[in-house]
Amino acid sequence: MTNRFLLLIYIFLSSIPAFTQTTAVFTHEDLTYRTGLELYQKQHYVAASQQFETYLKLGKNDLQSLDCQYFMALCALYLENENAENRVENFIAANPTYPRNTEAYFLLGTHFFDQKNYPKALRYLTEIDTESLSSDQYNEARYKLGYALFSEKRFKEALEIFNSLKKSQHFYTADANYYAGFLEYQNQQYDQAVADLQKSSSGNQYKNRVPYLITGVYYKQKKYDELITYGEKALQDKNTQNPNEIRLLLADAYFNKENYKKANQYFNSYLAANRNKMASDFQLKSGISSYKSGDYQQAMQLLQTINSKDSLGQVAAYYLGLAYLKTDNKPFALRAFDEARKTKNRNLQQEALFLYGKVAYEQSDFSESINSLKTFNRTFPDSKYENEANEIISDAYLDSDDYTQAIAYIESIKRKTPRINAAYQRVTYNRGVALFNQDKFAESIAQFQKSLQTPVNEQVAVAAMYWTAEAHSVLKNYAEAIKNYTFVQKTTDAKSTPYFVKSKYGLGYAYFNTKDYTRAAINFREYAAAMKLTDDKENYADALLRLADCEYVGKNYSEALKNYTLASESAVAARDYAVFQKGVLLGLLKRNAEAKNTFDEVVKKFPDSPFVDDALFQKANLDFEQGNYKTAIESFSRLVTEKSASDFVPTALLKRAAAYGNTQQYDAAVADYKKILEEYPQHPAADDAISGIREALANANRSDEMTDILLAYKNANPKGGKNTESIEFETAKDLYVSEKYQKAVMNFEKFVQDYPASANLSDAQYFLGDAYLRIEDKKNAVRYFEQVVAAGKGNNAPKAAIKAAEIRMTEKNYGAAVANYRFLLGASRSKKDQLTAYTGLLDAYFDLEKSDSTLYFADLVVQNAGANPRLVHKAELKKGKVYFRNKDFTNAGKIFKTLVKDAKDEFGAEAQFLTGDLLFQQKNYKQSLEALFAVNENFSDFAVWRNKAFLLIAENYIAQQEIFQAKATLQSIMDNSEDKETIAAAKKRLEELEGK
């Protein structure tokens, strides 16, 4: 029983004077009654009930008997006897005029109130006749009635009672103010709620409860200044209840006032006290506050755990992306913005979609950047980011090497910023260079002219003028070439570019090709002088050669000899030519001994040079012209024997025959003349041979043989009309030239069968092989090409060797390919064929895994590639791959690094990938990832290596146990790659990871 209830009992009992102020001598009956009351007062309800029951057995019909029944009913209630409540009610019903019935309802109501049985408390408290209650009883009854209504969620009635009670000062005033304020808070009567709650805080019971509710009211009213002032003062009292919740409200108040530093401080305090747990909306604000305060790591920790796919999660993803950007984790930022851009909030979607496209560009995912920013422009026309979006799209097209799309897009933009114009200048220039490299020179000129329309970058403009000149030069439009080279020369800004000096070299060739050797010499001389001072000396030796050629044509032999000598000491690719020409000039200067030594140098130092047979012939001819016939015969014999496929052979035979004649070796002379007539009947030397053989036969006393020889010669060179053999050959050739390859095959097949000894046999076999190749019958094609190679005669032998070797490479018959390329190397009459042989041997030996031979020919390709950088890149890559294959990672890495820097083609792309692979093999996973991401960044146009790089990126993540990132990478490959093999590989690897 509560103290208040005992107080009421005491008051009630003390109002019965008969028990306290009568005579001290009681009757036995009175003593029983009095004892019952005393026991009741002491809460001895069982004993009291026994005394009251004893008194009732006396059968008196007096007021004490009613009191006994009344108290017995109350004792049963307090003893929680069965039907005790009904007993009290029955008593009241049986005695409606009993003076204590009001107290009975009061006691019943407070009894059930104390037991928190609010429905029953309400039942009895509403029955009380409040007019008969004392003031204190009235206030208690009304308060408990109000609280019971409150507990039963009858808030309106409860508030009316609390509002009534709070108007006067009494024991329950603070309670009434507190609950009135609470209900007013619920009813959004915020000002009244604050007033009542503040009044309730005057009582110790509510002093520490009220601050949380009042800060909540200010929060609801968005009175953040009042909240901050009140809440921070409340937190100074250590006894204030719910301090952590107050800190959370303070954090949100500061957040809404954009004081993120203070907000972050209170959010952190809340998290520290709440075991890092927080509602998602507050967690989002906490993450944003951390981001705004510069605590990006904490921001990421908070934001990345908000996994909801609703607007909350999308806002979190947006700020998570910003935090990743601040920590330079762009791959993760990209995925965050990808999620954020799905929001329906237009402002947030605009920011996230733009940043997604921008970061995709920075990550070199140019295709994704272009697509997303195009979507951005369509979705948000006239956005504040429109110009920057167009700039990024333009740059992305430029960097992705998709020049055609880039040009079309930029030309469609209405408002072009300087950055866009700069991109247009660059992309049209790059498109022009690409077309130039594809030998589409006229088309390249058109692009260079477009580039020159927006000369934002003066150096690019100079480059465009230079390459315009180069294209005109290749097209033999030398007048236009000279005009553009001259523009470069006259442009002030050109002097700070490499094109100023290069244009002198180009001008030299333009004048050279128009036979203006004087101006050509001036430009070659100036170019050579400039290059002499540089480290790389690009085309320095070639300029010296052309300068020497100009002086040679101008018959300034001394100067020409000096420059050929300089070139021979400087050149790599054309050193053999320089030495050979030096020999020619020495011969012209009648320094024959030096000339012959120089020709010997060509033969000894450059055994694979196409000038070896020239040198052999020229040396022999010097001896011949000096009358040194014996020495001449030896030299001509060496040429005929060692260079049997040379074009000089017929002339060498003719000269040797004359030398034989001059030394009275007539039979030998006849043999040489006959060889010319039989094997080279249509060569110009044949006419001289027919005259020479007649004289040699006469001197050898064999003139009777002349008739048959003359008849054969006439058949081979009919004067009045072609013989059958020639007609059939020409007919088959006409079919070949007119691209009627099937019929050409039939005619040439018949020809080689009918005329196996024909002088045209090798040519027929070549045309037959090529006709088969054109109809894609490679088996027969290579058979005839290799017959030409085996014969080793005719102008078509080198071409036959090239085509046979190419077929053998496709068949992976690398040994046969090597044999053909080796023949080409010996039979080549041009630097082009020689370089083709070197390149082919490089490829074949690489596939045969012959490391030493691969490295040897790679160096020869590099030395002889001249102005063909692609061949240099290819050769260097093969060298690097040989080192990689042999686990020589140091040398491999050096070569790959140089290629990545210099080669912006497929060879550079592969080198970049192999750099990542090399680092992966060495378990340098972080560096490997950087190298592999650079494939996409710098070589995005090369899908093969980009796909391989992403697959290896996944393997790097797996090796580092970053399985989540590995799975995300593989899924991204499956979603975005267009290559079926790559998708299949990614799918298989992902399934393996899922199965673990």
C-alpha cells in the first residue's frame, strides 16, 4: 500500500472520536471492534478480518457492524481474495447511504491505479463524488484519472484534466505540467509544450527528464539556435537524462545550419556512446558531416554501410563517391556515382551523372564516359555543366582515337568553348596523321586543313602545316609541298618546334624530286648542320647522302666524296649505299685502287647488302676498263657464281666474254655468249652477245656453229611476228593482268608443261603462283612460288620468295618461311626487300623460339627501318617478349617501358599489358594494377589488350584476397565487353570464385 493510501486511512480513522476519546474502560464487544481497526491500520488484514467477523457474530445492527463489513471488504481487496472487488461493490450497492462510499470508490481507484490496472482504475475514479473529497484527495484522484486516461491513449481527455490540474499549486502540479507538455508536444502545440515542460522542471522528479523533450520540441520547430543553446546547457548537468539523444539532436541542428565541424563532433560523441550504431538517416548526415569536415576515411566507413537502394542509399552513394575522389580512389568513386545516378532526385541525379561521366573519362573508360555524358546532355539540356560535358566528350573521343566520331560530335556542338576548339584542332590533326599513316594522303590533307581552321595551339598548327607538306610530297604535288614547307619555315612559332628543322629536310627532298638540286643541296646542308648538334641525329646520315647525291649530280665530286664519307661514318641503315657511292666517286676521280678497296669493303662488311653485286660488278669493270682482264675475269666470275640471281649477271657475262676474248680464251668467251643467248635471250645484252659470239667462234675456228645459234636467237627474238611460245605466254599474262585468274591458271599450267625450258618459265611460274593465290588456293600458290625461288632467276624471284614465306608463316611452317626469307635476303635488290626479309626472319625465328636469332634480326630491323616507326616498335616488342619468355624481367621491363612511352599503337598497348603481366609474375600486385589500368587509360582503342588487362586485374585482386573487387571486375567485364572469348573467360573465373 502506498504512503498516500496509508495517509488516507489514517485520516479516515482519526475522524471516529468514539474510538479515541471515550472512557479507557471498554466492553468486550468494543475491544474486539477496536482491535480490528488497529490491526487494519497495521495492514494485518487477515487478523483484522477475524476481529471484524467476531464482532459481526454478535448480531448487532449498529454503525460499527456496517464499518466491520466495509473494512472486511477492503481487507479482502488488499489480500487480493477472489471476488473481493465484487464484495466492495456489493457493499456499496447494499448501503447506498453509507457515508464512506466515496472513500470506497477512491480507494478502489487508487488500488487498481497502483497495480497499473488502468481500465479498472478509470472505472472507479470516474465514480467518485469529488465534492465530498478533501482538496488533497481531489487533486490525487484527478491526477490519477488523467494518468489512467493517458495510459489508455485517451489523450484528449487526459490533457483536459492535466490542463485543469496545472492551474494551481499542489502536490501534483509538476506532474500535470509534465504530462500536459508531453501531450502538447504530441499535438504539435510546441510553444505551450515548452512552457509546461519548463514549469514541470521546477520539481526534482522531472528536472532531468525535461531537457530531452524540450530539445525535441525545438527540433520539431526547427528552432536550431534555441535547440543548440538549450541543449548544450542541459548537457552541462551530468544528471540530465537521455544525453546521447540530445547530442544527436544537437548534431542534426548543427548539420542543418551547415556547421559540419560541430555536427561531426556531436555525431561522433553519439556514435562513441552508442557502439557505432545509428539510424540510417542520421548515419547519412554523420557521413556527410565527416566528408564536409575533411575526415574522408570516417565518411567512407559510415556511408558505405548504408546499403539501401532507396533515395537514402543513393545520396549516401553520391557522398561516398565524393569521399573516394578526395582519397584518389577513382575506381571506387566510379561505382559509387553509378549507384547515385539512379536517384529520382533531379539535382542529385544531375551531379552524380555528370561526375560519373567525368570520372569515367579520368579512368580512361572513354566509351562509358562518352555514353554517360551524352545521356547527361539529353537529360539536362542547358545544364551548368553542359560546356564541360561537351569538352570531356570531345577529349574522350580524342583520347580514344575514335577520331571520326569525335569530329562529327564536335562539329554538331553549337557553343564551342576554347577547350572544345582545341580538341577539334587536335582531333582533326590526329585524324590526318592516322590517314597519312594509312597512305590515304589526299584525305589526310583535308583533315589537316580542318585543323588549321581552329589554330588554338600554335604548335599543333605548325605540325598540321608540316604534315600537309609531307602528304603533298608523297603525292608528288611538289609545288604544294614546297609552299607548305615554306609556310612552316616562315612561321615564328615553328622555330620552337621540331618541324622547323624537319621542314628543311622535306624541302630538300621536294626540290630533289623536282631536280632542283641547288636548292635541295641548300636545305639538306642546313638540315644536316642542325642535326649534327643533336643527340639522336634523326635522318642526319640520310641528309648527308642526299646532299652528296646533289653534289654528285652537280659534278662537285670532291664535296660529294666528303659527304658520302661522312655519311658512311654516321649512317646505320644506308651505310652500304654511302660506301658504295664513295667507291663510284673514287673511280670517277681516277683513284682506282682506293675505289676497288672501297668496293671490297662493301662486299666484306655488308654481305647482305643489295649493293654487293653492284660493288662486285663495279670493281670488275674498273679492272676491265684498265685492261686488267685476268683480274676482271675473276671478279666477274665471283659475281656470276655468288650472285646468280643478280640483274648484273647478263652484263657480267658479256663483259667476262669480252675479257676472255681479249686474253684469247675464245672457247670460254663462246660459252658466256651462249649462256646469255640461252638464258637471257630477251635481255639487251643478247644483241651484243650475238655479235660477240660470231667473232669468238671465228677466232676459235668454230664458225659452223653460228647458223644454229643464230636460228635459236631469231626464234627467241622474232622480227616479223611472235612465235607460238611467246604468244601463249603473252596470252596467259593478259588474262592475269585483266584479273581473270581462273583462266590465267589454266593457260599458265599448259605453258609450263609445254615449255619447261622456256626463258619465260620463271615468270610463268610466278604469275601462276600469284593467280592461285588470288583464288585462295595457297597450296598450289606456294608450290609455284617456291619453284621460282629454287630457280633463283628473274626479276620476280624476290616477290615469289616474299609470298611463299608469308604463306608458310600462316601454315606455321616456320622452317620453310625462314628458307624463303633467307633467299630474299640474298636476292634483294632494294632496301625495301631487304627490310622485308629482316622482318620476316624476325617473326619466324620468334615463333620458332630461337632467341639469339630473334634478337639478331630485331636489331637489324631497328637499324634499317628508317622512317617506319611501326617496324621499330614491332622489333623492340619482339625483343622484350624474348627476354620475358626467358625470365629476364629486367631487360624485358626496360624495353616495355620505352615502348609504352614511344609507341602509341598496338605494340605500345601490348607492351603496357606485358608490363602489368611482368609485375604480376613478380607478385608486385599494386604496381601491376597501376600498369594494367594504364592499358585502358592510354590504349583504350586496342580492345584485345584492354580485355586481357581487365582479366589480369581480376587475378591481381584475387592474389591480394580482395575477392569483392575481383568479382566486381569480372562482372563488369561480362556487362561491358563485346568480345565473346573475354566474356566466357570472365564468366568461368567468376563461377570459380562463387564456388569457393
